[in-house]
Amino acid sequence: MKSTLRRSFLRKIATASAIPLVPSFLQQASGTSWITDYKSAYAKTPVSQTSHVEDLVKDETFWYQIKNMYGCSPGLLNLNNGGVSPQPLVVQEAFERYNRLCNEAPSYYMWRVLDQGREPLRNRLAELAGTSSEEVAIVRNTSEALETIIFGLRLEKGDKVVVCNLDYPNMANAWKQRAHRDGIILKEVQLDLPNMSNDQVVEAFAKQITNDVKIVHITHLVNWNGHILPSKRIADLAHAVGAKTIVDGAHSFAHLQDKIPALGADYYGTSLHKWLCAPFGTGLIYVKKELISELYPLLASPDPESDDIRKFENLGTRSFAIEQAIGQALDFHYAIGGALKQARLQYLKEYWALAVKDHPRIQVRTDTHPDRSCALCIVYVDGYTAADLGSRLHTDFKIHTTSIEYSNVEGVRITPHVYIVKDDLDRLISALHSLAES
Ligand SMILES: Cc1ncc(COP(=O)(O)O)c(C=O)c1O
């Protein structure tokens, strides 16, 4: 939308629907309704020549208001949202409110009041995941979800498991521990990304997925460089030889729009404190209904062979405030909308990557095609190690990133989230140019 058009459009919606362009602190607290009002006014406006999602993706006024709904540091630019995401204020406030309530009489408010919210929450998470409510349990993070699966599977000495050189270390270590303790055999796929096409990735897995393989571990979105693996195609190979699949969805849940069944996952784990922006220490485990009874829980339950997914929630006393505030994170996610969120993250990645990629000393080392990456992307500047580049971005420009040197991946990982605006990325672009030229 041209800027004059946008100005008149903004005036129109501000007067027509009385939407404040700058929400007050209180309006930020109930920000989700502001988002939906703004979006629906946008959808109705006749000035848009294209779909309103396409226009909203580029509407910095809208995204500045989203930014104001977080309490992020105005000084430090956080471009490591891949590590863990901040929570919008509505989520922080819900958590604090529930926590204060629990402290009035913990055993009453936790176990008799807030605990009543667990089943409705399970239903809502299942809806986002595209599964039955009877297949998802609420846990603390991806590590707990996937280690519950890895250690709960009935594998025996000599059973073969396919893993990959770019799996997350906690998962790789869990598999190595099983190999050490139980004598299972690990077959490691070697990926060299972004230099391999999807066909070559599938081919590399195909070589390891022999008829005697029992489990194939698939990292849906590789944390090191943001590459999206063709999970369903790999899962189809596994299923063809009777193997089961575990999908690590730490980075794809509420980031990409894929539902869990579309990934070909028999077992799945994710963290809700990443792309959903739920409180720190929230995660989800998915187990296909018919496989629940044969998977042992990590923390014992009365009937370990039960087919009730709740057997994976036997954690003992924990914070119910954290768990219940996942509900506000879901509201916030739905208010923006999964399609708009993914499109905006894609747009932000393309915005900075396109601006630096032709510099002779800068390399964008992630495949930026929308089918193969979204928000996470790696950059490398000639003459700097990844650690040096990360440290200069921080000390000289107060830009927080993460430096990656793992397997065959080297660079600084840049990860915006929905509260990052183009002005923030202009700061990154100028910092990268300046370091490349110094
Ligand atoms: C691919 C992948 N798997 C698993 C994890 C572990 O997540 P958590 O620390 O939330 O358990 C991460 C964390 O970044 C990850 O990137």
C-alpha cells in the first residue's frame, strides 16, 4: 500500500471504527482485542488492492503496536528469539495474576481452581496442533517431551535408530545415552545445508532407513541454520519399512503453519516458550493414540501401560500459573493469526537477508526460499569467526545474536520475532555493512 493511501486508510479506520492508533498501557494489556479490531477494519477497507494479509505484512504501524505489546529492551536489540522468546505483556500479567492468586492459598488455588483449566487448555493446544486432545500432554519443554519419548520407547540391544548430524544436542545426547546403556545402534545421516536440495536430503535419509530400522528421529526445523527438513517425505520412508518417527518441533510449532499429523509424526515434542511466546518452561508432547500404551512415562504413573495421555503429566508440584498463562499466549497468537505471523517472519528474514547478501564480504548461509526457512537465518562476514562477529555485533552495536559453530554450520544466527520492526533490522543491516567494511 502506498504511504499516502496508508495514511488515509489509517485515518479512515481510526475515525470509522474508533481504533486508537497508539494503545495506552491498559489497552496493551488487553492488546489481543486491539489486534483483531485493527485486522478486521483492515479486511473491510476498500483501498487494499491485494489480500489484507499481504498488506498487513508490510504495515509497520500495525507491527509497531505489536512491539508495544511486549516489554522489550529499547536499548538492546534482541535478534536471538530462536533461543527463547519474550512473552507479550498480556501473558506476563496473566502469569503474575495467577501466581499471586496461588500464593493466597497454594493447595486450594493450585489444585482446586487453576487445575480445572488444564483440560480446556489441552483442547485448545490440540486444536492448534491439529490433533485429538487425547494425544497431547503439557510438559515443560522440548527436551522433556522428546526425552520422555526417547527413554520411554521399548527398544532392545541391536535395535537401529536413524539420527542426523544436525539434531539438537539434548536429543543427540539422549540417544547416545540409550546406545551406551541399552546397546541400541545409531545410524547418523550427514547433512550439508544449504548445499543439499530436498531430494538430496531425502536421499541421504533413504540410505540409512533400512528394513531393520525401528525409529527415525527428524528435526523439523534445524536450530543451527533455520533449514526446514521435508519431514513428511522422510516419515513416509520410515513408515514404508515399518519404523516409527519422532519429530522435533521445537522451532516449528506456532512458527510454521504445519499441523503435527501433516509432518508424518508418530511422536512429537515442542517448547511453547519459543514461537508461541508462552511462559518460560512450557512445552507439549504428542503421541499418536494407538502408541500411548506402549510408551513408558519418564516419571512413573499409577499405570505405566495406560493409554491415557495424562500419564505423561505426573510431574508432582509445579507452577500452575505458568501453565495457565499458555491460554493468553494462544489468544495472542490467534489474534495475529498463524498465516499472518508466518508471512511476517518470512518477510523480515527476506528484508535483512536481501539487503546484505550482495555485499562481497557477506554471505547469507541459509537457503532463504520460503519452503526451506522462515525466521531463522545465518550470516557470515569474511574475516570474522562466528564468535568474533557475534561479539562485535554486541559490543559495538548492542545487537544480541547467537554465534554458531556446530558440525558443518558456521555463522551468526539472526532470529527476529513478531515484535521486531523494519527499523530494528535497518540497525542490523547497517551494523553488518559497517563490520564488513572495517
Ligand atoms: C531443535 C531443538 N530441539 C530441542 C530444543 C530444546 O528446547 P528446550 O530447551 O526448550 O527444551 C531446542 C532448543 O533450542 C532446539 O532448537
